[in-house]
Amino acid sequence: MLDHTVPALVLRLDSNMFHHGTLGAIRSLGRAGVEVHALIGSDDEPAARSRYLTRVHPWPHERDVVRSLLQVADDIGRRAVLLAMDDASAIAVAEHADELAPYYLLPRQEPRLPRVLADKRLLAELCAELGIPQPQTRLIRDERDADDAVAAFGLPLVAKWAQPWLLPSGLGLRNTSLVHHPRDLARLLPHASDRDLLFQRYVPGGQGCDWFYHGYFDEHSQSLYDGAGRKERSYPRGAGLTTYGRWVRNPAVEDMARALAEKLGYRGVLDIDFRHDPAEDVYHLLDCNPRLGAQFRLFTDADGLDLVRVAHLHLSGHRPSRGPAAYGRTYVVENYELFTAGPLALPALAMADELAWMAPDDPRPFAAMATRTIRRGLARITRSGD
């Protein structure tokens, strides 16, 4: 039972209105009777339409995170659990924890750790230092670096921006993309001099090779709740977010993630992506996100406990009691799954244990998401026809 006297604030600096994890957090806590507030991009985005959201707070002070959070704390009037939904938020909260702690309940993380994990260049250096398997990675500054990486890794290879939260909007740059042909470099290299661009060796995947781990770690870096999920499909294919996931027991992934968190002294919610290389029988760490993963609702046990509820329980002074794991449970993100699989998505949508957007008790976010998606699609068609 969650403490209903303790409110929660969902924080997201990312302006992506289709961030389904935000809605999942709002619904999870709201259904449990918690007063839920949100500091997000707009009070007009789909998640803001949820019946379980008490209030959307505007972004004052030109997005000065600390000043805005202190203003929201004053508006809420009580110390609230603070949940970071994206890397930039997690970094800001950790680095300003001393200023925020009198007003919010949050994990007392080593201040620089979230930045190290979220920055793909620093993460690659950390993996090399700790001996954690990761695809070979090179920093790309110019065309010569790019040519050398192509010669070393071959094609396709994976291109990543080291600090994706700093990418300007409007450039059409994805956080992670596959480079299939040398001409694909033309849209990346002009921006490499301004920000860190990484090329990684592509690890051949396939069905059953992509995995993710979500866990919550206490003040001793011990897991209070976790699970491994198999990524059945993603958007974009092969290098994107989970559109169709399944909870599957995987001791290798779980043990690797727990050992890493303990070694780092990590506290709070952690989201890690792995890819299994069948040829070498090795799990490569692809990404390590110091915050809640968008598909966290996949890991909902037989008693309704999930990572958000575990965070609220622990931070409000209660020890969560875990029920039986719901292995085989599936989670589907409707809009992205349709983009990825087309008509093949219909069986997954029909049989999913949980959908990211549609919920009979809270239908308005789905309607808003569908409307915005259709409008965006029509706008693109119109622009392409001009």
C-alpha cells in the first residue's frame, strides 16, 4: 500500500509529446491513490490528458531546472517523490540533489554518476575500464575519422550522439541510427565538429538477441525490484525504442546489471540495453540510462507492483514486498509498433497484456495521441507534396 499522503512529481525535460513512459508513471501512481504532478513539455500533450494527473506545472525561468523545481515544490506544499523520466532530468536532479533534498524525496546518488552513464562516450570509457563487453567504439570528429571507422568496423555500423539530450530540434538527427552506406555519413558529419559523434561496431542481432533490464536499487546498491525484457520489435528497427517487449527470465542479463550497479554504487532506477552476440555468446552493453525506462510497465508483478511504485514506497520510507514475477507478460507501444510492423502488429496489439496508450479507465491520452499522430502524418505528406 502506497502512502497517499506523499505526492509525486514526474519530471521530463525532453519535449517529446509521445513519451509513453510519462503516461505510465502518471497512471501507475494515480491508480494507487497518489497525488501526481507533472513538470513536462506542455499541458496540451497526450499524457497531460490523463484523469490520474492532478496538475501540470509550467516551465518558468527559461527552464532553469532547480528554480522551476523549487517553485513547483512551493506549489505542491509537501515534500514529494521526484521521478526523472529522461537523461537530462536525471543528471540535473543528481547534480543538484543537495538543493532539492529539503523539498523532494530522491535517491542520494553520486552526483556525477548519471552524467557518466548517460554520456555515450563516457560510458564507453567506463566499460573499457571495468572490462564490460561493449561494441568497439570510436569518436568521430571529421571525415578521416569516419573513413577509418568504416574501414575498421565495416558496414553497417551504429552512429550515436554522445549527449543526445543536447541535440537541437529540427535537425532530423536521431539519437542512434544505423549507417548502411557511405552516403549516410553526409547527414551526420557536418554536426560532428559541434558535438561528440560516436561510431560503434554493429553487433549482428536477430530475433531474441535484444534485451533490456530495469531495476530499482536501494541505498546499498542492492536491487529491490528488477526484471529482464526481450525486445521483440523496435522503432527504428535494430536501433530504437521497444515497441513490443516481453518479460523473460534471463539470469545472465540480470546478474550483469546487478553486478554493475553494485560496483558503481548506483541508487534508484536504472535502465540498461544489451545485445547478445550468438557467435561469441556474449552480452554487449549498448546503453545505460540513469532513469526510468519508458516501457517500465512491462515489469508489473502479479500484485500490481512496478518500478514507479517501488520507488515511491522506498523513498517514502517503506519496504516494498514483491509478488510473483509475471514472466511472459507483454507490453506494446501502439503508435510505434504500427510504424514498425504494419499489419503484422495487429496480433501483438490484440494479445498484449498492456498497451502504452489505450486504457479503458483512462481513454483520453490515447485519443490525443492518435489525433496528434494523424495530424503529424498529414503535415508530412503535405510538405512532401509541395
